Amino acid sequence: MPLFPMSKTVIAKDDIPSVRFVDIGEEQAGQRIDNFLLRLCKGVPKSHLYKAIRNGEVRVNKGRIGADYRLERGDTVRVPPLRLPRADEPRRVPPAAFPVVFEDDAIVVVNKPAGVAVHGGSGVSFGVIEQMRAARPDAPFLELAHRLDRETSGLLMIAKKRKALLRLHDMMREGGGRKHYQALVVGDWVNDKQHMRQPLLKWLTASGERRVKVDALGKPAHTIITLQKRYGRYSLLGAELRTGRTHQIRVHLASAGFPIVGDDKYGSDEVRAHFARLGLDRMFLHACRLEIPHPLTGEPMVLTADLPPVCLNILDYLEQHR
């Protein structure tokens, strides 16, 4: 299989392993080295890239770096020999078009369906971002501005310019935007509005699965919960993220005794099986509303995505049988 060409040394045979050096310009500056390599080394397994970083085969300015290193303009990245698919091999990532809620020359916001990962990794070969890049081969820049869990549906922001990406990251880090979700939970929620501020800590199960729990040693997390409708044994809630921790809404609600219906990590198998028989074969968590200033113009934006039909059907059922 063909390998990366060598940029500073001419080698006659294409199949001889070689190193290349890439100079970082303004467009790549600020990007994490792992994300940079994933774009540069299309087709190379993600695990191989991280191993190359850990082993010191990937270097910046001749020095070892971690996967979270952010590139600077003028950096020189050493890219080790990494095998790529042959040009005549079939495309491994099928292109896909997702419902577009908003798009201009800086960002595109799509309505992600449940069951689709936002990116490849952790046993998933590809996700929304890889499929969009495959569907838009002429797009010079497409990067996730934030993430949604695989089983969460709704609004997902993707930057089309690095400046927009960095500004969106700054806004979310500084709490400049508001992200609203809807969740159906097990239990009769009472309070009209409740602030949940339990710190969250990541941990790994014996099988290596990532989990999150409420723990005093964890990072600060803040979720604002509002009651939307009560269905007896179940409640429809609104959840506003004021921080963006992994599994934040899921863990905050589960820790309070109100797990999200269909949650395979923090919920009940019996509840999940019951709702699967009713046609809900997913977690009932939906990113329904974004309130953010445009990353380049500063104009206020309010974007919405209605609950998917399968979720609406479940609410209709609960209304009839509560």
C-alpha cells in the first residue's frame, strides 16, 4: 500500500517507508495535534496515530508532545511512516447528508439523529464529521465545535473556518452560549426549576468502559432543570447546560433518582426494554435549542430542532395511559 511521500528527501520508490515534515500555517494554528493528524492521515486507524504520539514518533520542533498539544504557527511536525489506503481502494467512510438547520460560510448546524456518533473512535469507524467530509470533498475545513453522545439527537455545530471554531470553543468555555435539551425521565419530578451543581468525575469500569459519577473530587458541573410535563411515573424535563462535562445531564439526573428513559449506562434495563417494545429503541435525550452569538458577526442566533417523531409518539402514548 502507498505511504506518505517524504517532503524533504526524494525517494524513488513509493513503497519505501519515509518520514515527512509539515510546516504549520495560520489555518492549522490552535488545533490539537491529534485532530490535525486525523485530518492529515485519512484512512490511518485512530489507535495507530495515538500510539505514534505516545511512542514519540510524532514530534513537534524535534520534541515529544502529548495528544492534547495545540499547534502554533511556524511549528514543524514530524509525521512518521504511516500506511494509507491505496487510491483504488473503495471509500471506507460512506458520505451522508444530515438535516441542515443553519448554514453560512462560517458554520453549519445539523440535526443529528440518535444512534450516530459525532466522530469515529471507541469502536466506531466513523461518525457525522467523517461522513460530512466524505459528502463535501471540496470543503477545506470542517471541524466539530462540540459533541453529542451517540444516542442523543439534535443540534450539532460544525465550524467551516478555524476562526469560527476557536471562537465557538471560547464561547462555550466562557459560558457565552446556551444549550437546551429535552429529556424524558423515570419518576414524578416536582420542582418547576432546579439547579444541579454536583461535581462529576470520570472513571473506567473493569471492562474499560468510560463512566461518570458524582464525586467531590470531580470537576464542577452545573445543569438547570425545568419541568415541562408530568406523566405520573415519568416526567418530561428541560435541561440547560451551564458547563459541558461528559454525560453531564445523564449523570446529574440519574444521581437524583430520575434516570433518562433508554439510557444504557445510567438507567434501568427493564425500563429500556419496556420502551423498546413501545418503539423507542434509543435514549430520550434531545438537543432542542441553541442560543449563541454568531462566532464571526456576533449577531444573536436562536436555532431549534423539534423532538423526533419516535419521541413524540412516546409522549402521546404516555398522555393516553398516564
